[in-house]
Amino acid sequence: MTQATQIDTTQLSEQIQQQGTWVPAVRQEMSRVIVGQQELVDRLIIGLLVNGHILLEGVPGLAKTLTVNALSGALHVDFQRLQFTPDLLPADLIGTLIFNQQSNEFTPKLGPLFSNLILADEINRAPAKVQSALLEAMQERQVTIGDTTYPLPDPFLVLATMNPIDQEGTYQLPEAQLDRFLLKVIVDYPSFEEERFVLDLMATSSPITKTQSITDAQTVIASRELVNQIHVDDGIKNYIVSLIHATRNAEQIDPSLKNLVRIGASPRGTINLTLAAKAHAFLNGRGYVIPQDIKDLAYDVLRHRILLTYEAEAEEITSQDIIAKILERVPVP
């Protein structure tokens, strides 16, 4: 890093620390109703900062809905929870045209997808047509009803959940749709101490579930400008590309990984890992990315982009294991 770059990143870090005061304030407010799940909260904020969507995997009852609802309250934005079922239709998400007999013409009725935060609960229970409609909304940030295209609000974040234990009546998510998600986050059970605190906080007929407004959507959108300016050194860029290439040629960095990876991460994985690392640096008040930012987010960015062979599945090897080996073998700048 040159001296001029150091001065720029120092000034940028100061701007980030000044403008990013809403991040710890939002965390603090959400901690009033959410016990633990700090990583999930941070991943949601990262998604908002880089316009990315998040796929959650976890058993029911781990406060996924409560977390998104609490975030919408703290940011003073709209929130919709959509329960995905096999009989769901695209019109149930995006809306439809209704014939007005008085004016003798069709008028649009916009669906619940026109909201800032969308919780797509059990997304893998929806048929292909619904998933395709959601795919356009996620990628293009617009939906088409009839002959007219309608832009979705900004910010727009889809948080989709998948239940890992109940697979009856589910549809496989297309690989193209999986790749559209910025992160796939595994939500695990709370620790003993956290669950004990949950008991004290929630074991009542009227638990605290609402958060106070801390900031607004415009502040989040303004923060994106700073995230875009965060410096990524050439060495860090080469490290990111090396990690992505290692997912496609895993046996070259570790012979034990031969015949375990069917498809590695796409170039979208390269872009998303860089964007997520820049947002992670913003959360930590830095104007530059460090290797630890990459390591902290590599699992969430890559776990759904690495498709395993039948041999790997037979040996009960997961994409998590592959990523761990890659991080261990690829040299850190």
C-alpha cells in the first residue's frame, strides 16, 4: 500500500467511523429482543450494504422471523413475511391485473413483494414458476405484471429460509437461483447461557418483540457510497481469485480433494466475496479490506456455490470441509 493510499484509507476510515455510528446502535437496539445471533444480524446488514440477498438454513424456532422483523423496526423500513407452499402462484408474490368495470380497463394490484425486507419462509417448498418470479425480483430488482415493469423499493433484501430436517414436499432450488444469494448462513442452536437468557426474556405472554427506529433507509443507502470506496489491495484481490479458482481445481491444492467437487464457484462468487469483505470492513470501521475479512466470510459466500460429487456425499464430506481445506492451503498475503 503506497503512502497516498494509506492517507486515503485513513481519511476514509474516519468517515466510515463517523457515518457508520448507526451500525452499533442498530445492533444494540436489536439485542433488546434478540439473544445472540450477532453473526446473523451482521450478515443482514452486510446484505443491505451491498444489495445482496441471504439464504438461511436452520431448524424452526431460532428467531429468524423475529430477527428480520426487529431489523425492519430498527431501520424504519417495510417488512413482509411470505410463507412458501406448493400451491403458491407467482401472482401471490408480485401481484396481478384486476379488471375495473367502471373504467373498463385493467389496473395493477401490487403484491407483497413490494417491500424492503422480505422473509421468504421455506423457499424450497415453492414450485419452479414461483421461484422464477422471485429470481427476476432478486436479480433485476423489478417485476413485470402484464406489459408493465415495476421497480422494487430500495433497499430490497430477500432473506430466504430452508429447513434442513424436513425435506418432504420440497423442490430443489435451481443452481442459478442459489448463485443469486450473496450469502448462505447456517443458523445454529444458542449456547446454554444464551438459551437461559432467552428463557428469562421470552417466557411471558407479552415478550418484547418490537424495536425502536434507530435510522432510516436513506442512511443505509448513503453508507453504500462509502462501502464502494473501501480499498482492496492487489494482493487481497489475487487472494480472492486464488480461493475461487481453488474451488474449481481443488485437487491441485490438495490431492485428497480429487473427485470431490463437481462444480466450483462462479465469477459471481468472486464479486460477492469482494463486496461482502468490503461491507465487513465497513462494519469494523476500516477503509480497507484485510485477509481476515475474506476468511470470516468465505464460508458464507462459498458454501452454496460448491457442488459436490456423489463420492463426496457418500463419504459425508460437506462444502464446509472443502472450504476449510482451501483456506488452509491457499497462501495468505
